[in-house]
Amino acid sequence: MAAASVAVFAVAFLVVLAGPLGELGSRFGWNFGTYYVQIDNDKCEPTSEEIRQRFGEEMAFEYRLEGTRDDGSTADLSFLTTRELRDGAYLRCEVWPLLGVRSWEEVAWDAIPEPVQYNLPETLPAAD
């Protein structure tokens, strides 16, 4: 019973602090929350042997992209993938404090909040 009470208190405490922690996180460069990115395969690099040993041989690619939150703030994000993603696709990324991008899913342009759309191009710039 005591463990359940502690767990409930911990969750409630984190919920209450979510707003202030988000503000502090932004000030100190802790990126977390939901970000949107557009895939640009020119910003995709093969991972090093060290990265593959640490995270798994299947993690063959690393993306480094600018992400935008629904409040319009931006942050540099990086994440590993098993394959190159569809060039020009939009992703919704869930970013955790200190851990970085923990999950992502492809979304349609219409599913992206309007404030984010102002910071993302509707199409990729033409290659030179």
C-alpha cells in the first residue's frame, strides 16, 4: 500500500511540475516534448562502428535535423534509424529529457499544428 501511495504521489508531483520543468528545460537546453521534423536525407549519415556496437548493428543511420514544437521553438535533434527514411516526410518526435528522441512516427502535413507549419517547408528545397 505504501509503494502505491508513493507512486501516485510521484506521478502527481511530476504532473504539477510539468509546466515549470518545461520552461526550465527550454532555458537550459533540455529538449523534451513533441517536436516535428522534415526528413532531409542530405542530413543523414551512416553510423560509426562504435554507435552500432552500443545501440545495435541494425542502427545504421543517424539523422540530425532541426525540430519545431507547437509553440514555435526549435531545437537540434538527432536520432538513429535502421534505414534511410522517405525524403521529405514529416515526423512527430517524442523527446525525453537527457535521453533525446525516444520515438517517432510519420505524419501528414495536415496533422502538423499550424504554428509548426510556419517553421517547416511544405516541400524540400530543390537540390543544387
